[in-house]
Amino acid sequence: MKQGGWVFISHSHEDIDAVRRIRNYLEKLGFEPLMFYLKCLSDENEIEELIKREIDEREWFIYADSQNARASRWVQTEREYIETLGDKKVFTVNLREDLESQLADLAHIARQMKVFISYSHRDTPLQRRIRKQLEDKDMLVLSDEDLCPSFCGGWGAATASAVVEASRDGFVLLLLTESYVSSAAARREIELALAEGGKIIPVYVGKATLPPDLMDTLGQIVGVRIANEPTDAELGAVVARILRDVEFCRGAFNDTYGFRSATTVHLPEIARIDEMTFFDCENLRCVYIPDSVIYIAKDTFADFPDILVKCSSHSYAASFCQRNGIRFAYTDGENA
């Protein structure tokens, strides 16, 4: 059985045809969507317990929003139960929108769940331990162990293609050991990920450090340091580092996610803002950015020439706006 990439789809049975399109698209992307259509069961208590057990086991959820879903007791029960669990990742796909918009939302969601691990073969046991932790969180995890070099022109070409794809479609986790940073092949993978502007997660192992020429690029990205023989808790911190980058799809910001009417967004305590963060906020005029943000993708506000960023005077956001000519105002009484 596949270990990762599971996602639970909460939907009304009245929307089954539309939801099947969602399922088929996610399967095409390599995921394992779960959707219940239980005509074989008549005991409502049995159905509810079955669904709750499955929700307990899953980490990622897509709410197929529609008038039918909002009127469905089962869907509302699922949503309320998911909310009580607190730590689940919940996304919304609006079935009232056209299919192209729905698929764009699904592609964005998929980017939050996919991880490619770049590592030295000497570190295979550690790579597999990290992979297991990520798969336990239902992430879709890939490495060179999943590649078919005979179809891609050899290992080098296959790995390069996988890194480029992961940079565009998910996270790239760099397992930075002493053997990795001294490898020419690893250097090529790092350069590819940087060139594609991918969401890179550096994991420094033991005493490994970056070569001086990568300090101005890779060195600016917040990573995680673990021991040569890390504990499960340390590996959990690696997983948490990745999940932190998808927090903007939950909590306070989830109130605007999936809707195009938001004019002002108050970001929660996240660390990173990527170029897709505001992709569905066509009416956006103002963004409050907390001090916790330490990275903003250069093109984040490319589609918002009149945007106003509100932030504290000592924040990374303030220096980002100054460097990039973005209008901003301080929230701590200072003059911008």
C-alpha cells in the first residue's frame, strides 16, 4: 500500500460527478484521494464512526464547497469534527467556480503536500527515516529511489528533472551532510532548485556547513539542524519546518483562502510568504505581515502594484518593501 499522499475529500453525494473530477485530477498528480459514497451501509451511527476513524488517520482535507455541501448534515458533521482536532490541514475547492479555477486550486493544494528529498547515497538510512516521518503526515514524498533513469536518459537527467518538477510543484528538502555538500551532483541539484525558485528546506546534519559561495542564496533560507544520529524528536522538527510553510492555508488566513473578495489580509504567525500565497485574492489592497516572516518571494506582489503592506519598523517585511519599491506603513508608530 502507498505510504503517503493521502487526502480526505469532504463532499455532498449530490456533487459526486464534480467530486470525481477532483479525485481523478489528484490521482493524476500522484495522490491518493479518499471519498466516501457509502450506499452499502444503512446504520447512520456505523457510517459516522467509520468516517471519524478515517478522519483521525488523515492529515490533509479538501472541502468541496457547494450549496449541496452546505445543506448536508454529513458534510457539516465532518467539518465540525475536523475542527475539533485542531491540527489538520484544511483546504477549500469551490464547486461553483469553473473547472479551470477548481483545477488551479487543486494544483496549489498539491504543492503544499509534495516533497522531494535531495541527499547523498551515503545518507540513505537517514533519508529513509525522514521520509517515513513525512509519509506519516500523509505527505507525498519522492527521492531518487522512485526514479526510472532508463526512461530519462540516466540518473543525472532523471534527478535533474525531478528536482525541477519538485521546485515547481512542491518542496525540495536538502539533506546537507558533509558528504552531500562536497558532491558535485548535489551542487547541481541545489543550483537547479535555486534557479527554479523552489520552496527549499535545508536540513543541516551534524557539523555540515554551506560552501561560502552558497551563503548569499541558500544561507538566507531558514533551515533545521539535526545531529548525525538524530532522535525522532529532531526529525519531527524537520517535518514541522515544512508544515510551517503551509500554515497560511489554515486558521485566520483560511478565511480568505479560496475566495476572491478579500481586500485586507492579516497573516498569522508564519515564517515564509511564497509567490502563490495571494494567487486567489484579486481584490487585495492591504496585507498585515507579522514579525515572524523572514522570507518573501520576490514576485509575491507582482500582480498588486497598489498594494499597501503594514508591518513593524524592525521587521523583514519592512526591509523587503524598501528594497523592492513596495508601498508600506509601520504598525508601531514609526514613520515609513
